[in-house]
Amino acid sequence: MALQFLVGALVSVIDIMIHALVTIAAIGAARRAGLRHTMWPRTHLMAVMVVTAASLMVAHTLEVLVWALAYMIVGAAPAGSHLLYFAFVNYTTLGYGDVTPVEAWRLIGPMTAMSGILMFGWSTAVLFEVLRKTLEHLASIAPSGSPSRSQDRAKSSVGGATG
């Protein structure tokens, strides 16, 4: 059982490193793209969000591949199982149950799921932060007569009067 925890922890750390690298790259790219002045702010926001989400999906796919490789190395899946499918089902917590780990590696599925849940939560936080920062920037560069600028001034004057 200790070996299962060790392997699961090692693969989880590798996944965390992959996710950290992709997060840093995605946030950096979103920051650079978000700082541009644009004539089409909604299209710009959509593009930033699509690129960020796609980058994070690539990270998740790489992380699943690492789990599939680990399953192959330790022999965690029954003979003839499709390792990538098995890893995806575990990582996403889909849990069909049509493929289960061999008895000696039965904790590897829940450890994969635990890692996947953590990575998906992390991705959600990244997406919301990129959205927040991009909207904040777009509001700051909006023309002074635009509705978003007028709403910002109204909010700050209301907040200033009561705060």
C-alpha cells in the first residue's frame, strides 16, 4: 500500500509541476494580450478566455498522459485495458467502472481522481482570475463616455458617499 501512495504522490507532484508551468504561461500570455488596446473588447475578452481555457485543457491532457504512463509502468490496469481511457475516467472522476485497477493497485484510481479534482479546481481559479483581470483592464481603457466607464464612476461616487 505504501508503494501505491508513493507512486500516486510522485505522479501528483509531476501533474502539479505541469499545471504550474502551464498556468504561468497562460497567465503571462493573458496579461500580455489583456494589456493591448482594442477596438473590439468583447471579441478580445473571448479570445483571451478561449486561449487560456485551451491552454489549461492541454495541461489536463498532459497530466492524464502522465497517469496513463504510470499505470503502464506499474501494471495498474488489467491486461488489454486502454490505459489512456482508464486514466481519463479516473482523472475526471467520471467513474464508469467498466475498467478497474488490478487488486494490488486499487488505490491508484482514487489518487488519480484526487489529483484531477485539484487540477480542475486550480484551472477554474485561473480562468476566473484571467477573466477578472481582463475585464478590469478593458474597463480601464474604455472611452470616457462608454457605459462601462459611466457605471464605474457611478459606483465609485456611491461608494465614496457611503464609505
